[in-house]
Amino acid sequence: MKILIVGNGGREHALAWKASQSALVDIIFIAPGNAGTILEPRVHNVKINYTDISALKSFAKKEKIDLTIVGPELPITMGIVDEFHELGFNIFAPTKSASQIESSKVFTKKFLSRYNIPTPKYEYFTDINIALSYLDKISLPIVIKADGLASGKGVIIAQNKKEAKNIIQNMLSGNLFGNAGKRIIIEEFLYGKEVSFIVMVDGKNILPMATSQDYKRISDNNIGLNTGGMGSHSPAIINNDVYQNIMDHIIYPTVFGMSLDGNPYTGFLYAGLIIDELGKPTVIEFNCRLGDPETQSIMMRLQSDIVDICMAGCKGILDQKQINWDPRYALSLVLATKGYPNNYINNQIIYGLPKKNFTNSKIFHSGTSLNGNQLITNGGRVLCITAINQNATVARKQVYKIAKSIYWNNIYYRTDIGYS
Ligand code: AMP
Ligand code: GLY
């Protein structure tokens, strides 16, 4: 089979790495990939930007691609799936309409309320004065969310009224996130533990991925700016009751509701949840894709054939598939460049990358490229080190030992991944 993976981050490197182990695969193309993906056997980088849907379509036609797997949300929300379906191609991701579950928070909030799926109380606004008068009636902290996609930055937690007022004004006037912020949600702040719950869906059947947790804040002790994720581990620490509660009250009704609405969901579905102290899960967001760096920890534990199950997802036969997980604990640490998630410098030479591969650890590339033969940084999140072990402490020690051997100008990483 010929596979096309769309994207260039650590998530896509992990997918390509796993797909390259599939007995079904002859060749894997990744558009555009990075300096790590080209090192994997049978994987070829293709110089096409992941948002260039027409070039991706032409490539898929020319190469007669059997299966396409899409990593990032942007091409999905732009409609890559609808366009590939028109040509009769297998592609595992949701349609543009189903991807509104990520691209419009208002869409999702209305959907969740309609199907009685637990989510924080909210109101949505397009008018500054109406939003400000609502602010006078509620207690803080509150969460202010841009309706549309804002590169993971569109959610701000306001601790006091002055801050909240500023954010509301700046979002609704378009100063902060352009059109994505011209409609906002003001949402109740929930206390609890965050869990990433990712499942595969084929329109009706569900195959859950291993549970995971990521670390969204930039600094140790979960403080500072929100990022795409600075580390992850799998499994998440949740018991069987909570797991079943998530399936029964969140995942099943979501997949059923989408189908009932005539908007069936196919692809990876990522529920961002807060679990309160009584173990009750609440949805704070959905993503229409896998998480990064959750995928790196999850792929490290996946023992089944990723290509086989994604193909089953496209064909609507996930109920015929089983998924097997390595019971060991996987931990991922993101190595970033200082300044991320705001401004940072690129093109820094990366030193100290181990030459050989180890069986219980893997370095996934995110923002890397080659300058001649020289490996350089090319993005805020640069590498992701993943290790697997029966013992969480050993996995953590291994990851941090590898991290210490790697260096570039302005390297930055959290020192507490896996501790909380
Ligand atoms: P989102 O993009 O909606 O996942 O929000 C980004 C981050 O903001 C989440 O990972 C949480 O840490 C935080 N967050 C979002 N909504 C809430 C909420 N209602 N209560 C508490 N924290 C939240
Ligand atoms: N790690 C969070 C995300 O992928 O959205």
C-alpha cells in the first residue's frame, strides 16, 4: 500500500514511524514532514505544504495513494476530506462540517447542550457592551474563548474584572485573533484534572485509543502561557469508573449525536476533559485530530497496525478491529526554543542527538530541518523525547537523561513532566 501522511510535527513523525512498521505498507509519503521523518525506513518527505490541498490532491492522484492520514486541524477544517472523497480516495479524518467540533466553539457548545453532554456553563457574544454587562453579573475566574481557530492561543483565563474586560474588548474588536475572536464564549472556570481522551471513529463505531494526559502550560508547576503541549504521558491516571463514565456520558453521545444530526464523524476525535474531585468528566474542548505530544506517547504503546485500523476507520468497519496496547507507561518531553509559544529564533544548530536508536526510547522531530547536512531548529517545539518502561520513574529518568545530552542555543524544556 501507498500511504500519505499530511503534516510536519512530532505527531506526524510518530504516525510515520508507526506506519513504517506496518506489514501492509510499501511506501509512506509525508507532506511536508521534517528532518526526522526522512530517517524512517520507507518514508519519503514530499515538498508540499500541508494546507495546499490542491497540490496534495494532485500528488495523491499521481501516486495512486491508498490511504491518507491527516495530522493537523487546518487542512481538515479547510475541507481536505471532502475534496479527497470527491476523487474517491480513502482518507482518515472528519469532513469539513464534522470538524466544526474543533473549528467553532459555539457550534460545539450548542451541540453539547442539545445532547446533554456535560460542559461548563457558558454564554456567547458578538457585541462588546452586552458581553461587558454579562461580566458584571458573574464571579471570577472565568474563561474567555475565541470562537474560531487561533493556533491554540484563543483561550484566556481571566482572574479579575479588569483583565477580563480588556480581553473581551480586544477579542471582539478583532485585535487579538482577527475574525476568529469576533465571536466569543464566556465560560465557567472548572477546577480538576485535565485528561486527553482520544478515540477513533468511523461514523458510528468507536475504537478508543490509550488514555493520555498532556502538559499545556509553558512552565513547571503548570503556570505561564498555554502552549500546544510541553509533555505527555500514557496512560492517564484515571480509574475504570471514570473511564466508563467518559465513554457513556461523553464519547457515545457525541458520536451518536453527530450521526443523528446528519453530520457523522469519522477520524480521530480528541476530547479535552476536566475530571472533578468526584471523578465526573466535563468537556472543555474537542479537537478533530490527534493531540501533539499525546500521539508520541500513544504510538509508543500501540501494538496494533495503525494503517490497518485507519483503513478500517475509512471503510466503516472499526467494530471488526481490536486494538492492543503495551501495558507499560510512556512519557514524552518536548524540547522547545526559549520564547515559544510567542517569538523565538529558528535556524539554531542542534548538537548531541544520539546516533543510534534505543528500543525503549525514541526521539521524534517536530520543528527541525536540514541545512546541508546540519540539523537545525525550525519551529518553537523542536524535538520530543519519548520513553517507555514498566516504571514511570525509570521512563522519566531516561527521558531527562537524553534531554541533558542535547543542546542548541536557547533550548528550553519543563523539568516536571510526569510528576503531577
Ligand atoms: P481549550 O483550547 O479549550 O482546551 O483550552 C485551553 C486550556 O485552557 C485547557 O487545556 C485548560 O487548561 C484551560 N481551560 C479551558 N477551558 C477551561 C475551563 N472551563 N475551566 C478551566 N480551565 C479551562
Ligand atoms: N496537546 C494538545 C493538542 O494537541 O491540542
